[in-house]
Amino acid sequence: IIAVSPDAILDNIFSRIPCKKYIVPNSINIAEYPILKKPKNESKINFFFIGSEDQEWHGLDIIENLAAYFTDYEFHIVGSFSKSKNRNIYYYGKLEESSYNSIMESCDICIGTLALFRKGMKFACPLKVREYLAKGFPVIIGYEEMIDLSVAPFILKIDPLNINYIAIDKFCKIYKDYIVSHNEILELIGSEKYERQRISIFKQIIGGREFN
């Protein structure tokens, strides 16, 4: 079994299968994503989130709480459509990449999954976070990333059940105009590295060395 995170093979039917188990995280071809992030000469911070509708683990309610706290900042949500009591949060519904890129380009910080615990999961490697990074954006997440965060200071992990608003504000002010370069993330999310690992595992299996 080759899974993308520990949660995919722990505490479920796969954990009881007597076989070799490997973890190879999700990755992307970084070269396919041009840098969109552009520094702006303004104090207001704009956040961007994309995700399918009616998925409670996205944590849209948590984003609503962030918007209620950070009233001077704006939040832009693609993929869902809703009415908000907060005047600083905007829902755009489903959009093609060519359309949401223009919204993303106007933003400073992107938001990843914030309520993965609602699925009973702890670890993840969402493709949306990899897209954010490849397009140059610092990211806020609410789960254990498969990326080594010690070498990725442009990713802020928060506790969604005990939000430290001061830490978020500090992170945003530091990284508001920061552009994540492709060189910084090549070894963290680049598909060339991880697909080589996956192919190496397949070669070992085909060669019979994993059935001793």
C-alpha cells in the first residue's frame, strides 16, 4: 500500500492488511504554475481560500470567525457560495482556474484546510496548498502537513480549536509581501522527487524484493 499520509493507512481496514506500507505525499509539477503573488503597497491584508462546497473539514466557519476578528482584512472564498454576516468576506462560487487566478492575484495570504479533525484525521497534503505555494503565496493551515515546516517558515500551522489571533496577525504582517520562490519548494512539494520515490517502490515490488 502506498498512501499519501499516515492517516490513509492507520486506524482503518488498510491497517489490518498484512503487507508493506509506504507513504509518498501528494506533489505537483511546480513548473506548470507561474508565480502569481505580487507585493502591494497597502496595509490591508487579503486572504484567499478555495474548496468544494459542503465539506465541513474545510472549516469555512473558522474562516468566518477569522473575518469577524480581523475586520480590517478581507477574505475571498472560491468554490462555495454563501451569504455572510461579515462584510469583509466574499463568496464567488465555482470558478475555472483562469477566473479565480485574478482573485488570487489580488490576495496576500492563502488559507488551507482548517478543520481536518472533523474527518478524524490529523495528517494531510492537500493539492490546493501545493498550488498556493507554487503560485508564490504564504499559507495558513490547521492540520499536520507532510511538508517539513521547520524549513518552510512561510507556512503557519494553527490550532483550529484554540486560535492564536495574535500569532496569525504577526505572521501575516511579516509575510504579506513575501513571494515564495519555486526554488524554496522544489524539494518540499515537487513531483519529480516524490514520483521517483513511488517508481522506486514499484520497481522493488516488481523485482520481488519486497516479498521475502
